[in-house]
Amino acid sequence: MSICFYLSRSHQDIAKHVRRALEFYLLAVGPKTLAWYPDDERGDFWELDDKGWEWVQHKLRDEGGGIVELMERPDAISGYQFEYRGRTIDPSFPSKVCAMAFWLPTEFMEEHGPGRVQELALGLGSFLPFCSGHAGLSLHRLGRTPGFHALCSSYPGMDRTEVGHLSWNLGTRINGTHWMNFLGPPALGELGGASALRSRLSSPGTTVRELGDERAVVTLGEAPEAGDTGEEQPLPAYRELARVLEPWLYHETYIKDEFTPEEMLRWERRFLD
């Protein structure tokens, strides 16, 4: 599972908020859960000891921002993990954002329930002046993964989260439809605000919660669903929200080996066509 946020503000303006969100996440999952971090230069992994935490704090305070990755285990592609890409936002390059992802193993939801995941996502969002964000089931990979396209195609309710790439390209667009959908300026304002958005959504279980400061979260049911392409129209609540958000949805133009341009467009429009 991933909880992601995108902020159209420079790292130096949001660094303190990012540090507070990371502290909140560690309180929820355990302070010793994140135990490794990669070396900037060689890519080696190091244990996250006191010296490592000094390095993390320096990176999160540095005015220029940068990359911070912390993980439970260096040899795992699932589990607890924190990813952050801090950028300096330049109005002449509006596609850049600061982006972060807080990862949870599915066992966390199985043990604590989806309500606890909602609480964690809402708590994290309360620290961050986001322009958008999302939480839900997500496919996590390291490098090229055989069968990745097939997995994406089979489970429409699952995200393919790549915050590093999105930090250069997303801007204030919305990265698809998810279980929890965090909306801020400018998209929420252009939608008419939380009340107008609520009036356009009628699927059972869909809720729209105002978060203050022109932000809201749309939650599609009590728990996330992976979906099943064998159904005639899988995940109707996701389809309803996708139709409302369509003018603001992000379209990927950089296509990796696992997808052809046609396959990528079909995947992006899986709740629209």
C-alpha cells in the first residue's frame, strides 16, 4: 500500500512539514522500522544508525532538497518505506513538484484494519500543503519487473507508484483515481470546491471530507479494492470519480519498456472507456 502526496512548493518552503510527516509515520509504524538507506554516490545500502539519521535530517533541511529513501529491508520490494523527492519549484517549469510516498505492507491493513490506514493517511495529509495525493493498493517494483504490465492490466484498482518520475512531470495534475483521493488547489477550486464535488458523486460508500485550507479527500468505500477485469464494469465508484476528474488527470508521455503508448493510454483510461 502507498500513501503519496505532491506539493507544488519548493523544498525549502515545505521541509519542516515533510519532517513532521515522517515523524508521524514513524510513530505509527515504529521508530526502528525503517532501518536502511542507500548511499547517494555508489548505491550501496547502509544501516540507519545515529550517523545515518544525521544524514537524513541534513537532507531534509538542506535548502536545495534532494532524494531521501528509507526502507525496512534493502532486499525487499514490499514492506515499510519512505521516499521523498525535494525540488526547487521554478514557475518556468510548472511540471515539477516535491513528491513523497509512505509505503505499508498489506499486512498492516490486515492487522489494524482499513480505518487505521485512513487515519494514517489523513494524519499525514494534515501536515502537508499538498496540491494532490492518494492512498490505496499499489504495485511496487525495483527496475524492470517481468509481468508488470500484466499485473497492472489485471487489477485496475492498484496504482503503479513512481514518485521520482512524477516529481519531474506531474505538476498540479491528478495522478489517476484511487481509494483515497486528496485534492487541493488548483484542481479542487476549479471543480467548485468540496460541496460541488460531493453533489456530483452518488456511489454508495463514497465520501467527501473537507480538510480546510481549500483541500478535501474523496474516499471510495471503507477499504481499497484491487478490482477484477473479468467484471463488466469493475469498481463503479472509481469510474464515477474518474469521469468527474477527467479534465485534470495526468497523462504519461514517457513510456517504459513494459508498456507501448497504446497500452499506457488504455491503462490510464481504464475507468473512462
